[in-house]
Amino acid sequence: MRQVILDTETTGLRIEDGHRIIEIGCLEMVDRKLTGKHYHQFINPKREIEAAAIAVHGITNEFLRDKPFFTDISKEFMEFVMGAELIIHNAPFDLSFINNELMLARQEWKPVTDYCGVIDTLQLARQLHAGQRNSLDALCKRYAVDNSKRDLHGALVDAHLLAQVYLAMTGGQGSFFDVLNESQNTTASNTESSIHISVEKTSLCVLNATQDELLEHQKYLELLKKQGKCNWMGD
């Protein structure tokens, strides 16, 4: 299964106010492992960036003056995401901006959901952690994903963080290590040779799950079954 973790940065919060995309970051993942392929582009939005937005991502108007317009990069961007399942945190926000850019490009593009499936990790997190904070930063903390090197938001940086959070959140601990290795330009074979857990001469303590924990586990399996990703429950 081919998936693309996607994030954008924008000039402001609302397309209704004429705000535009200024950065797109995408990472390709196949069978829950990052392939090393990515798409990253800064974009000239043809308008000024709000000061509040600059405070978040640090991208300035001056920096974008010589960057291509979305019209110029729309084809290569769509070729990268075409047919993939997009993984986006707060998908309605990013999709609304992408669809607006596709419309403004006047190249007969349809909405991106006509070409791609979508998983909204914010919605998934709200189902798994109801009543808790589910921002990307909060999820990084919850799943022990190191975001200490991120001073400002950035599309490609946030896509890397989201990839790790998504794999941890959907129970892919094995693939989680692969993501860490990809970000550090190491190989899976290095991981296998460097991670050793010895249980020799160890006395293991077995703790049985409580009734509440069993009920929470059952709820999680039912959620996975609805998404077609559960192999541990019958029909």
C-alpha cells in the first residue's frame, strides 16, 4: 500500500480571506516503511504573508519572491501524490488549501480526493484519545517522538514527525524504528544489528490486564476493524 504523509504551510488560516499555500512537504511510505522518496517545494503565493503566520513557520515574503507559482508545480506535485492514500493532520485544512490552489491553477484539476484516499490523523487521535489534546506536538509527547529540534513549523519537518506519530498510533512499532532510521539516513540492516534485547537469565514478571484495560483493548480492535486494518477479530 502506497501512502503519502503530507503537510503544508500557508500565508494565513482561511482561503476565504485569499490565503495561499507557501510550502508543501510530502514523504512516500510503502507497506508502512518510508521509501526515501519525498516531494518538497516552497511556493510564491502572489500575496503577503500574515505576521502571525510568519511567527509560526518563519517563512518570509522576501524568501518566497523567486520561488515558483503553484501553477508551475501543480503537475509534478499531483504526479507524486496520485493514487496514494494521504496521511494528513487536520486534513480539512490542508485539503481546502490544496483544492483551492488546484482550482486557481485553471488546469482542469479535480479535487485531490478524486485522485487520493485520505486519513485524518487528528480525527483518528480524537477517537483514540477523547478529551485530550491532540495537536501534533501533544501526540509527539504522548508517543515519545522527539520534536526537540523543531523550533518552527515546516512542511517537511512536520511530515517526518507525523510519519512517526502515525505509525506509533496505529500500532506499528516495528515500522516505527524504520522511520527513525530513514530520518537518520541509516539502513534497516543497521537497525537489526544494533538493537539487541537479551532475556537470558532474566526472570519475567507476568502482569495480567485489568478488566478496564481489556475493554479499552477491545474498543481499539473494533476501531481498527472499521478501518479494515484488524487481523485479530472475526467478522
